[in-house]
Amino acid sequence: MGELDIATKVLLREDPGAYARLLLDRAGLEASTLVGVRAEETVYAASERRLDKVLRVELAPPGRCEPIWLHLEIEAVWRSDVPRRVHRYWSVASEALEGAELSSFLILLKRDSRQRDDPRGSFVRATTGGTTLAFGFVVIRAWADLDASELLRQGATGLLPLLPYTFGATERRVDEAMTTLAVTRPLARRAELQGALAIFAGDVFPHEDWIARIPKEVLMKSTTLDRLREMGRAEGRAEGKAEGKAEGQAEGQAKGQAKVLAALIAKRLGPEVGADWVRRLAGADDALFDRLIMLLATARDDDALAAGLDELV
């Protein structure tokens, strides 16, 4: 999911309790009995598979005396391989938890126009021997199962960044969510939640510059810039490795960072402009990349972005 994936990881880290309550409600359990939630490590060494999040949830009696475990994945759109992957991740986590009760949930952000039927939370595999594997999980469709006005009424800060994808979402309601998150403390948490909301809102309402609505001093507290840089470096290492030489790794890393930034520029100014910036960013250092990322985040409109790019490079 690129930028969307980065934002969802931030949300699950910043407010696991909000997601635990959402999942408990969908599972038919009383969310008001929640007394404790802890996000567990999501990379399992035996498989090196990364799950979005596994939550350890404690409920007060008459809820449950023993903790329960909730596995959550977030996907931008439905794909045919999603059920298989959810089952695979559940299997890995279940083994690591030594058979403890573990329920899986999937939040889908956007409706896929090519998908005729609603996604189903099941994975079924039959064998020639006549046995059948049937695995079920709960699907939460943001556009149908989450309501924008209800999220604003509840004021659950961890869920508000999802508002652009929910039923009844409008630009005005996104503004309300941004205003609600503006009083979040500490400042670093506000930066992460507002940043995630801006990324999601830009995906749904791309003609608005949502990032520019976040004060620069707040935006500087967000880890999104670092994650975008890491994404470029990872792409660069892969490209350099493919070239099969040490100097290729350094060159590939620079190319990878250039591609990430060019993709962000293309999203604002068009694909032709983005393609040109792959060439123009050749040989740029980390300091310049950081300034470019900040410019992308703070330029008030496309004209300001274009002018700022010409000044920097």
C-alpha cells in the first residue's frame, strides 16, 4: 500500500485500544469490559512474516478471566489472495502463541470497482483425500461498516484517521477530524495521527493539500518522513543487489530514494513531471532528500510545490 501501509502501521502503534474495542464489538463481545490491551511483536523470527498487529486483550468479569488474542490486518482493497494470506498469518501467530485462542479480523479501506460481490471472510481448501480446511475471519468494510458521523461523535482518536474511507465521509468531516486531533497530546502522538489522516484524506480527496493543514512544528514530530526515506533506501539496496556490485548498491540506493520522491511529486504534479524528477534527483544526498520531503509535506498548493522544487534543485 506504500504511503497507506506506513500510515496504518502508525495507527495500530499509537492507539491499539481503539482497535481492540472496534474488534471486540464486531466479535459480539462487550467492549466496555476492556481493562487492558497490549500490542505484541508482529515479526515472528521463525517465518520472518510481518503481521499488521496482534493484540493481547484483557476483559473484566463477567467478560473473560483469561486474555484473548486478536489478529488484525488492514488492506487498501480486496484481492483474491487476501483470505489465503490472512490464514497464513493467523497460522504463524497461532503457533507462536502455542494454541491460545486467536481471532482474525480484516479492515478493508476501499471498495474495489472490479469486485462484484462483497468480500467474504473465509478461506476454504479441499484435498483429494476428502478433508476440507475452513478458516473464518471478520471483514470490516470501512465504506459500509464504519460511519463518519459516528466516529466523530465517539471521538476515538485512533480511529479518526480512517474517516475518509467511511460511510458519509466528506471534506468537511475530514476537517472536523483534523480539528479534533489537533488537541491530542503529547505532540508526537498528534503528529502521527494527523499525518495518517492527511495521507488517507489525500487518497480519497486528492485535490486538497491536507498535509499543509498541519503546522510545520507538529509535522516535524512525525516518523513518516523517516519511513519514506527508509522505503527509498530499501528499494535502492534491492536495485543495487540486482546490479551485483558494491558500487551498484550505493548507486541503487540513490535511485531508489529518487523513485520514491518522484512518485510523490507525480501524485501532485502529474506523471510526466515525476518522470523528469527521477533524472533530476540523480546524485542527490540525504540532506536534499529530507528538504524535498518536507517541501512535499508543507507546500500550500501545486504552484508553491513547483516553485520550491525549482529553488531546491
